[in-house]
Amino acid sequence: MKQSKILQCIVLYFSFLMFVHPAYSEQPIQVTVSIVPQKYFVQKIGGQHVNIMVMVPPGAFPGTYEPKPQQMVALSRSKVFFAIGVPFERVWLSKISAANPEMLIVHTEDGIKKIPMQSPYTHKTKDTQNREEQREHAHRSGIPDPHIWLSPPLVKIQARHIADALIKVDPAHKDTYKANYKKFIAELDELDRKIRTIFANKRQKINFLVFHPAWGYFAREYGLEQIPVEIEGKEPGPKDLRRLIELARSRGIRVIFVQPQVSTRSAETIARAIHGTVVIADPLALDWAKNLLNIANKIKSAVK
């Protein structure tokens, strides 16, 4: 009798495992992204079914970052690598692919027409000649701006690539990915509406001074104009610095936005000269939606 009860318990236990264990033992798929904001996008769509590794960690600069050996080793476990077109990928993407040839490489920037990064010295000042000619030259020769993650409408394109890739490598959860994608698109539309509302009553185009020209797509989308201090990692010389100071004074600019990943020496020099302040605007923040709203409000407040 006692043995019969033990046998019954064993049968019940294994029956329980047959129905319950798969749900508990299911592991999320490993994916990799280039920069922190992409983690936000992939998490929104992948939810609990993805485990995300970020190549460029918080505080690092995507323009100069070199992946650590342990990151290259960890790539062997990734099912997908979501590229976005940041500078470090030009050097490392082929090596990343070689580290795991079976890993799906997804270019989330596909389908997005990139704008050239604006030269910081083509804005009109008293000693600037042939401004339109210089602007045209800058447009032709400028390097493509990689900061496509700072425009909600452009993120909608990136989200589509992310959803398609997750469905491809993990079709068992395609319904979840589709539902999460649809929800994320609605959130992006709502965020876009909120930012447009912030700038809805502006009487003229808002100019804002930034150290690194990360906000070009954001500015274009919401009718703003960013004035960068540096481009391609080059800080202004004394003559260009004087031009920027004169420009800021002529337009009543009293705030210069900087990101925490780069030096702020030139920004602080300009701020002192215009009796202004330096304000942090991080284009690589993890809480992406909240960050964009905060930046929009900071820019709006800076021109009051």
C-alpha cells in the first residue's frame, strides 16, 4: 500500500512536469544591440522573450568605442545583432559577424534616408560670406548623420525591422511580438504628439546650441535648428569659436547643450562668453521616451 502511494506520487510529479515545466524552463533568446536606446526598442517588442546585450555601454562614445574581448565571446550566444549605423560598426561589424557566422545581422537603419551632419560654421555671422554657397557645400560633403534613434517617426521604421527579425528567429512567439510591436507604434505616435504639442506655439524657429551635433533629426522633425559646436570630433579653433559666440549672442542663445560622453571644455568657454549655462542632453539615455520629452522641454525653456 505504501509503495502504491509512492508510485502514485511519482506519476503525479512527472505528469505535473510535462505540463508545467516547459513554461518555467523556457529561456529568452539572446540578442545584441549597438547602443543603449536600442535596448529600449527591442525590450518593448521582445519583452520577456529576449535577453539584450549592449555593445556600447552607458558612458561610452559610439564614435570611438572598441568592444571588449568578453563581449566578442558573448556574441557567440546571440541569435540577432541589431545594427543602427553608428561609427564603431564600420570597423567592427565584420568582426562581430565573424564571431558568430550564424547570427542574423539586422540593419535597422535600412529604409531611412540619412541627412548630412551640419557644419557648425555655415551659420550667418557678420564675417560670413556666401552663406548659401557654404551651406550647399556642407550638404554635399557632410558625412551621414547616424543619430536616427532621436526621431520617433524614424524609430517606427527601426521597430519594424526589430519585430520582423524577432519573428524570424523565434516564430513560436510571433503573436506576442506582433502585439508588442503594435503597442509600441501607438506609444511612438503618442510621444510624437506630445513633443509636437511642446513646440506648437513657437512664434519663430527655435535655435539651440549643442556641442555634438546629435539632434539633427529631432530638430528637423519638430521645426527646430541645432547649431553644433563640433563635428566629426573636431573642436572649433579660436576664430570659429568667436563666430559661434557672436552667433549665440545675436540670436539670444543662453544655453548650450552637451552630452556626458564628450568633453565640455569648448562648451564651457562659450557659455561663459554668452553669460549662459551648460545643460546635459544625453542622446544615449536608456529611458528613451522620457528622455526625449525632457530634452524637448529643456529646449523650449532655453528660449524663454
